[in-house]
Amino acid sequence: MPPPPTPGTPISRYRDGKKARPNSVGMLLEGDSWFAFPMWLTTNLVSEIKNTFQDKIVQLDLSQSGDEAREMFCGDQFAKLYRVLAQEQLKFDCILFSGGGNDIVSTNLPVLLRTYKDGDTWEDCLNMPRFSRRLQEIENCYRDLADLRDDYQPEAWIFTHAYDYAIP
């Protein structure tokens, strides 16, 4: 059974946590299942960070399992991210971001593939123009995050993970 909800909003809980522990590391978390994997199945990165560092950190968690990077940087999700970084006068020491995997897999994968024919290479099985555009969309999300950080939280470090080598 999950613990009872803590009173207040995520933003007010973050403010209260920073006020109670001003020397703690303030972390903004935005991402997909790497941060929000359902606890009844196993653990996730955010839970491990909380368990390891406990009172040394205060987190504001915007992550949701299944999120796509493209979703996080448009519409309501982007409006919330912008509000948190730019308008709420919150101070973050770091931003943890996880995104891009769901933009490729699941329901997004079929449109990126071609039907295999005998003798095809792996590249022949990908719709390379679509795949390249998708990768560019994901890259643009990371660049948008860096721009938001530069504009509103210039002292914050951005931490991310990748399935491949990240290009700064």
C-alpha cells in the first residue's frame, strides 16, 4: 500500500524542503520511466537517489512513466516546466532529465521501420529520413532544456543518461 500523500503541492513541498534544509541540493526531475517506473514493479533512479541521499537533497519531480521528450517540450507539460524554471522563483542546483527512448519505441516504432526483405541490412529496415527527423526532434528537446537552464537557472547542472554516447 502506498504511503499517504504529503499535504501541499509539489512546488510548496519543494519550497518547504529547501527552507527546512537550506544546504541541501535542490533537484528538478523531468523525465520518463527511468525516473517514474512504478514502484510496485521494482525501483527507479529517483527512488534510489532519495534512498541514498535522504536529507541531503530536495526534489521537485515532474516525471511521468511513458513520457516522450517531444511531449515534455510542448503544451501543458512545457508550460509547467517553464513555470517551474522561470516563474516560481525556485532555485535548483541540478536538473535531471531523462527523455528520448519513448520517442522511438512503443507506438512510435512502426512508423520508423520498413518491412524486411531477404538480403536487407539493418539500415534498409529503417525509414532513415523519418528516423533522422525523430532524432533531430529529440536533440532539439535537449537543446531547449539547455536554453531554459541558461535563461533561468544558469547555475544548475544538467544531468542526463543515454542509450548511446551523448554529444554535448
